[in-house]
Amino acid sequence: MSMPNPSPEKKRAEAARHIALLHAQNETFLLHADALDRYCEACTASGNMAAAAAWRRLANQTRGEAHWFSFRAEVLEGSAKHILEPQKCA
């Protein structure tokens, strides 16, 4: 038994929800990266350079993941504008 196609309004709402979730994940990861930077600074201040380098790598990786969430949100926003707008008949 096939599922009926969701209405355009439902598609828009689902896309908007997913975009908002991606933006929230981006913000959360950026905040976490800032916390990891503070760990790095604390280790640097105490002379623990190996740990500082590890925290810096983790912060940078976390920032990369945050930017990936942002990129995905931007792509979805662009796609949603074209996919979800009403189709014009020729």
C-alpha cells in the first residue's frame, strides 16, 4: 500500500524544521568548539603542550563539523525554494 504524497504545506514545514535543526546543530557545535579552545588555552598556560595540541585538533574538527551542518542547511534552503514553490503549467 503506497503512502499518499504529502501536501506542499507539509513539505515546506518539514523542510523548515530540518533547516532549523541543522542551524541549531551548527550553533551547538560552534559553542562546543569554543569550550575546547578554552581547554587548549588552559593546557598551554600550564605548559602541557601535548594536551593543548590535542584540544586544538578537537576544536578544529568540531568547527569543521559545524560548518558542514551550516553548508547542508544552506543547500537545503536553496533547494527548498525551487522544489517547494508552486509549479507553473505551460
